[in-house]
Amino acid sequence: MKSVIKVIQEQINNMYLIRKMALFEMKSANKNNYLGMAWELITPAILIMIYWLVFGVGIRQRADVPVGDMVVPFLYWLMAGYMVWLFFSQSTTNGSKSIFSRLKIVSKMNFPMSIIPNYVICARFMVHAGLIAIIIVILQFGGYPINIYYLQIPYFAIATYIFTYALALILSTLSALVRDVHKLLTSTMRIGIYISPILWDVSNIKQDGSIATAIITAIVRLNPLTYLIDGYRAGFFGVGWHFIEEPGVTAYFWMVTLILFLIGSMLHVRLRKYFIDFL
């Protein structure tokens, strides 16, 4: 428990530094581009259109997707889910290599290493916030006006941030000691989008009684991202208070998140003194 408190204190005491370094991270990543940070929004827009053309038009014409008591066009449904996946996947991948890629610099400074994955995630979160604003504008023209259920979107944004940091803290610690962890994560992320409710609706899976179908359905339902994505969609399309109407899923999500954060804090605090040995 001391490790958890120590990591939390380091985040609180360095909030200003985290924000400044996150801004620097974004600017330095795009300083050689003519359009600058605009690419942070252009790239996901292009990817969404590609997925829509392939899975919504190319393979077969996708029907409207049920969300609560209504049905929404596949493109809008895809945007709300892919936005969450983009933030999670980029933050986790970049966060996993954040410590070992900066060890030479950090080793010469009095620097709390636990904030490194945090400021990397914070940089991606700023882009995430921009995508949320753009999607809200698009939905206004699509017939889905701002509603009372939008109030839950900040909750799900914070929940996504905390879950991502908890996982990135574990991965960044292990990757600093064993570089193969980052390579394995990069490969695993390529299938992650297909075991999350982003390109297809888990409720539409045909239960044919086979073991494979049962396993796939269970994996998707147990995936914490399913809770987060469903929550964003409930807010955007105004179909209910997802975190209240699904108390069991909410409890499961926070239990998983807290366990990950506990493990990540213990590993990080105990092992970070050995990071310098792996330069």
C-alpha cells in the first residue's frame, strides 16, 4: 500500500510538470510537419474512414447498430468506439517504452520516474479531448443533439485515463528491464481492436453453441474497454446512465483497474532502482 501512496503523491506533486512535458511531447512530435499538431486529428479521421469503407461498405453493407432503445448509423457508432481505442492503444504502446527510451536523460536528473508514462498518456489525452469535441460537433449535424447524458462522458474519460495509466505503469516498468515486453505488446495490440466492440457489436454475435464462439464472447465482455466504449456511446447517443444502470460491470471495471494500479505501483517502486543497470 505504501507503493500506491508514493506513486499517487508523485503524480499530485508533479501535476504542473506533467502538463508542461505533455505539451512539449506533442509539439516535438510534430515540429517538422507543415500542418503541425493538426495531424493528430487528421490521422484518426483518415483511419476511421478506412475502417468505415472496409467494414461498413466494402465487406458488406453494415446495418444501423442498436444502442440502447435506438439504432444509430454504423459510421457514428464506429467513431465513438474507435476514438477510445485510439487513445488507449497509442497511450499504452507509447507508455510502455516511455521509461527505457528516456533512461539516459532521466538518470542524470532528480526525476520521479512514475510520472514519465503519465505525461506520455497526458499528451495523448489532449488529442483525445480534441476528438471528443469534433465528434460532438459531427453528431449535432447527424441528429444527435447534446443531452443530459453527456455529463457522464467526463467520468468515462477519467476512467479511461486511470485504467490506461495503471496498465502503462506495469508495462513501462517491465519494458525497462526486458525490452521484449514492448515488442510483445506492439504485436498484441494489432488484434486488440478485434476483441473490443469497435468494429462489431458483441450483442449481434450468433450463439451457435460452439466453444470458440463462447470464448470470443466472454473475452469481449470481460474486456475493460467494452465498459468504457459502451459508456461513451451511451453518453453521445443519449440512451442512459451506463455506469449506474450497469453496477456490476462498473464494479468489475474498477476492481480490475485498482488491481492493475496496485501491481504497477509495487513493481515500479521496487524495481526502478535497477533501471539504470539496463542502460
